[in-house]
Amino acid sequence: MTAAKQEALEKARTVAQDELKLVMPILYERIVVTTIQIAAHVGLGVGLALEAIDETRSHTSLSLFSREIREMMTETGVSLKRRHSNRIAKLVAEIEAQRLAWRHNHEFLSWLAFRRDDPRYPPHDRRERLEAFKLQHRLLTSRDAVIAKLGGPLAAALEGHDRFMLANRWRLSPNAEHSVERYSWPLLSLQPGPVVMLEFARVEYDAFVDAGGNKEQAQALLKKIAAAVRDQLAAALEHLPEDARSGLIA
């Protein structure tokens, strides 16, 4: 699966847009089918958790693709959901489609919602754009759809992972004002203690990298994040709905 994602990312960097429209659906289908195969062996929840851990360690994720490419993937995902008759295949296709959707919404928030004091985007204009895009409804719909299939703890873990991996996510910079926000926002997420501490680690990692921190220290911080992700996912698997525990589902 990692090799398939790496191949797709390489093509996204090197192949012309017209050719991408032909090859990207094939590559995305290969990724989803691999996820289905893993889920069939170890169970849906465990399969998705293993994929998230692998993405964290390899830093290879669908979140790194541009919005335009992810939209090509969305079309393929809808097609896969309609095509498969096996229930676990349908579940994987639906969950991956919803994850693409919330990636789009998180990226839109990153691009628009936090542009404080930017004269190009006054507050009323940003609010109107967010409402016109129906961002609140879209994001909550995707979140609720995944919670229904995987339970709240695993859905929260996957969404947090996808947001952190997003190439164009908004970052709280290393200035003094944002230091207060980096402290505050994880606490206001109302998540359990280990999840809050993981969010602290993520926002501090961003600030460390943006401040030009040492690469070896940055890698050490990433390893701590990967370990915390693993612990969050392991805890989340204790709360899976029955359907998400088994492998081959008739």
C-alpha cells in the first residue's frame, strides 16, 4: 500500500495533468483495493488503524495530494462503492470517500478560516465563503458517517491523523501569540488526556519545524507523535462497533 501511494505521489509530481486524469483513478483504486484486502484479513478497524500507523511512519498519505487530485480520487471512490457487492468492500469504499471529503473541508478551513488581519479576505467575506461552501454541514456529515461505522474514538483518531498529514494545513506559527493558541486549542477539543497531549505534540512539531529547528530533533518529535498515534488507535479499537471488528463480512 505504501508503495502504491509513493508511486501515485511521484506521478502527481512528474506527470502532465491530462495524463494524471487517466492514471490517478487506477492508482487510487489499487490503494483502496489493498485496504479492502487488509481489512478482510484483520478486520476493518484494525486494517484502518494499521494503515494510519504506516502513513505516520512513512510520511506517505493521500493527504499529501492536491485538492484537484483528491477530487479525481473521490469520483473513483464513489464508483468503487457502487461496484462492490461484498459488504466490507462497500464499507471501506464509503469510509475512504468520507475521509477524502473531510480532507477537502479541513483544507478549506486552513485556507480561509484563519486568515486574521489579511486585507484580501475581510471577516464577513470569509464567513460568507464558508457558508456558501456549506462547510459546517459537509464536515459534520462526513464525520457522522464514519462514526456510525467505526465508533467515535477511531473516527476521531483517523480525522486527526488525516488533518495532521494534510500538506496544506494551517499551522500555528512559533510567535508568542500563537504559543497561547497552541496551548489552548487542544484543551478545547474535549478529548481524553492522551489525545489532547497528542494534539499538543502535533502543533508544537509544526512550530518547531517552522522555526527552523534541527532536523534530527524534528524526526525525534515525529517518532513521539507516531507512538502517541499508535496508543490512540489501540485504545480506539476497544470501542469498535461489532461490524468493524471482523474480517470477511458477508
